[in-house]
Amino acid sequence: MATAARAVAPQSAAAEHFDVLIVGAGISGVGAAYHLTRQCPDLSFAVLEAKDTFGGTWVTHRYPGVRSDSDLYTFGYRFKPWVGNPIASAGEILDYMGEVIAENDLGRHIRYGHRIERAAWSSAAARWTLTVTRNDTGETFEITAGFLWMCQGYYRHEQGYTPDWPGLGDYRGRVVHPQSWPADLDYKGKRVVVIGSGATAATLVPAIAGDCAHVTLLQRSPTYFLPAKNANDLADQLRALEVDESWIHEITRRKILADQEEFCRRAVEEPEAVTAELLGAARLFLDEETVRRHFTPRYRPWQQRVAFIPDGDLFQGIAAGKASVVTDEIEGFTATGIRLKSGAVLEADIVITATGFNLSVLGDIAFTVDGRPVTFGDTVTYRGMMATGLPNMVWIMGYFRASWTLRVDLVADFVCRLLTHMRAKGAAKVEVRLRPEDADMPLLPFIDGENFNPGYLTRGLHLMPKRGDKPEWQHNQDYWRERKELPAIDLDDGAFVYS
């Protein structure tokens, strides 16, 4: 695993100032740092990371088999070729990120173990003041910045979401959330129940099935899975022809994105046909009754993420009898297992709650603007990047139906263009405001539930900014539109107010 740039940077001095502060050294923050060095090389910046290393979600999650559920040709950066299998382990992704940091000398900009407690904007000073605590010393101090780039992700790393089931306190076995996987967990020869039906559960079950006495996937309702081999024929063919890796990366990336665009279109316009194809793929591994009872969702494809399972490993484990699946609702816990609403009881030595995330808005940092506390849910989003009432700040919220990192690159281009535009105008401050023509625009939840409705988002929707019914006042979740729209944004449009 690449380790260059993992050492904690020198202690920050009080009132140290930067042109830009990037919050988070995960896939978004590392990408942001790269683009700043290339597109705005004369700007000073630092990356503040609460953890003691880079990687974000790939450091938080340490459960067996943890891997990407997006292909690395698109989850990887556009500027750094990916040369491995499309679906990669956490370790492989960390190696890749470590190479980006080392090759571009980004480590000197990253301050590990720096947790931001508060962020205060002053219009008089035209800057953000961040109150920061160092993990190793407990020292608290201030850092100021002209611009804040929020790359902290969207969920609370410290604690995953576990429902408060009746009787949970009576259960004598061990309850584990994948987000807080204990190093001493011994599941060999044990009866294990994994609660959940998303990508985490689909990864965990086949990874531990060979060591458990038995593992049961318990789901409230089915989800869509896409089984396919963990290889890309086009990339392999190009490598056999000794094509340069940068060309392979770009060609393969474009082909995957074109195929995904078509799949998303068909999921909306031809949902019955797409459903039939996905269920047909499941039938290659499983009998008809299992597919009907446990792998036929109630919603159309892509209203929630379609989980990729490389080589159909989840289905193979079920077909081989190493794992089983139960579709039912939990009535409560007993001392030795889980009682279901059907009346059945699942005995379990270990229960793994792959039940999702707790949404974290802006890293749970307390924001104020000119002394007034900011309630993010009362703001209106500008293309899912900026928010009304929050000057000199951009945040990254990626895509649900395409790789998160695709938006990292697009937003980075926008931020660098905006910073350059501000300097050309002599502006120290920029914020987005509703224009006169937006006065009667209806304000709606951040995303339409008919478009996308995962549990973590619907539970925390009240925390997210509002959206309008115009393209510029919403995050449309459509990479294929945004790759043309974001570069074409008119930075002198009335939505941008400079001073």
C-alpha cells in the first residue's frame, strides 16, 4: 500500500492564512488539491483531514472484502490512468490515491489529524476563520482562508446507522456495524446474520461465507444486483495491442460512460425491459423461486443504486449453500437471535447491521455567517455545488448513478475557473442569490424521491438544501448533461453576486 505523504504535516500556526482551504483528504479532497496545483498554481492552499491518513471512506470501512461498487475507470480520476480490474479493493484504491499524492507532491499541503470544530465567515474581512483541533495534542487554534472547498463526503464516519429494534438490548450475541468493524471479530464457525440488501451486504456475505458456520442475508425488501465478470474486455484488448495506458484509460472511460448513459436512459424509458434483463442475469445463478422471492424489487431500476457483484459472487455463495437469503421484516431481537414478523426466528452468534449511513451535512461543522448560525436546510442549492447565504464556499456532492469522482473533476474545473474569475474582477467575495426572476420559483426537497430515494438520503432530507424547478437551482444527478453544462456556466450570470 502506498504510504508516501502519510506523515502528519508540521503543526499549524495560529492565524495561518491560505487562499483556499480544502476540507477532507478522501477521493474528493485529493482530486481538488491536484486540480488546484495545475489550474491555480499561484494560490496557497491546505487540506485539513480529521483522520490520520488519506482515503476517507476507504479508511473508515475495514470489513472483509471491502471494495468499490463503481468501476475504477470512472471512479478513478480523469488525469490518472487505472490499470487494474474495474472493481477494486480498498487497498488498491488507497494505493492509487497514494500514488496521486506522491507523484504530484500533494503531501506537503495536507494536515492530517486536524478536526474542524467551527467555520465563521466575516464579510468585513472577506474570509473564513476555522477553529481547528489537533487530534494528537488536543490543541485548538484558528486558520483563515479566502475560500472554502468542502470535500468531506456525505455521511458521518464516526457512527453508521442502526435502527432501534425492539429487544436489541436483550441480545447476548455481538452486534457489529460494517462502518465500525472491530479488528478482533472472530466469525469463524459462527452463525452470522447480515441485515441489509445494498452493496455493503452484497460484499460482506460472499467474503465471510467460507469461514462462517452459515451466513444469512436478511433484507426487508429486495434490491437489484448486476452480476458480471470483473474485467474489461476493451481495456484488455488495447493492452494486448500495447496501446499507451493514458489512451486506454480515456477510451475505456468513454465507452463505459456511454454504456451507462444508455442504461440509465432505458431504466427510465424501458423499466420493464431493464428489469427483465437484471432478473435474467440473476437466473443464470439462482433458481426461479429464489429470484422471485428475494431478488425482484418493488421499485424500478436506478431509483436506488444497482449494486455490482463481480463474477456474481453473492449469487454463487447462495447457490452453493454457503449463504442464504431471507426477505422479511424484523419484529424484534431475542437473547439468541432475531424474531421476524412472519414468526420465524433466526438464531445468530453475530449480527452485522449493514443498514446504511447517517447523513452528515458539511461535516457536522458549526457554520456562522457574520455571527449568524447557518441552517443548511434553509438554503437553496446552486447546481448542488454552492448554497445561498454561504459566501466563498463550494461543496462536492457526487453522483448516485455514476461514479462520485466524475463530479470531483467537473466541480474542480468550476472552482478553479471561479477563483480565476474573481481575481480578474478584483472580487474578494462571491455568493449565489436567487434572481428577481426566481422570486416565485417553488422550493422543493434536495432531490425528487421518484428520481432517487435511498434510505440515508430520505432520512436526512430535511438537512439538505432546497432545490428549485430550474436547472441552475438543483443537482440534477445527470453527469451526461453536467459534463457540458458546468463548463458553460456564465460566471457573470445574475445568480453570482461579487463584492
